[in-house]
Amino acid sequence: MMIDSRLKSVYDGKTEADPEQQALMDQFTASLGPGGADAVLDGACTLIFMFMKWLRLAYEDHGKDVIEYVVPNLVATMRMMPRSVGPDAIPTMAGLVVAAGTGLSPNLWRKQYGYWTEGEMTPLEATAFLLAEHINRLTDDRDFATRMITEALSSADEG
């Protein structure tokens, strides 16, 4: 939901977050207890895993390596976002994407380095956002990544 909202804002040419929407997100985040915060982190890692799985399959269909095409683009984009993504978070996010791109659980990969820090929350969101945007750009469909996740959730509910 957060990623879809951010994508729509960018596609609509808005560079600043909608203050009302940001207030709602802040209120929602503040209402989460420790278990809820962990669930949001797990959800973000799951999104990254699902996006990278889709990207890996798409690139393999064309005889290309997902790591070679996605990680440099992700890192370069994050370097252009110094207010949102500090340089110290970029290696962690790149490692997370490499783990997901090779089929490893991002959640388990990250846990070996300790608990998430507050400074990694925005870079984590940015990583999921940038992967979704990459998928949308490849498919030339602004809603593809969101629809993919919605369909996966729907099929999981049915099963």
C-alpha cells in the first residue's frame, strides 16, 4: 500500500509526499507495537524477495543476470537520494537485494547482522519502491508491481 502510494505520487509528478498521507502513515506506524513493527519489516523484506524473484525470472528469460542489471542501477539511484538514503545504508540494501536475487530470504540474511536500525527504515522502503518502479518500467505498466503483489495475496488467501 505504501509502495503503491509512493509510485502514484512519482508518476503524477509530485516530488514531495502528501502531508495528509504522510500524517496517516506516521499515525499508523506509531500505532504499531513491537510485533507490528516486526511484521512491517518482514513484509518489506517479502516484497523485496517477490520483486527480485520476478526480476530474476524475467532477466533469465533473456539470458541476463538479474544482479548485473538491477544492483548497479539500484545503487546508483540510491546515491542520488542522499537525504533519504545515507551512504552507510547502501551496502546493506545492496546486500539485501543480492540475497533476494539469489533466492535467499532477505529476512534471514539481514538477521545475521543484527536488528534493523532506525536509519535503515527509509532505505528499506526506498529499496522496495525502486524495485517496484524497475518492474513497472520493464513492463511499461505503472501498476504491474502492485497488481502482481495483490494477485499473489489474493491467491494466498484462496489457498
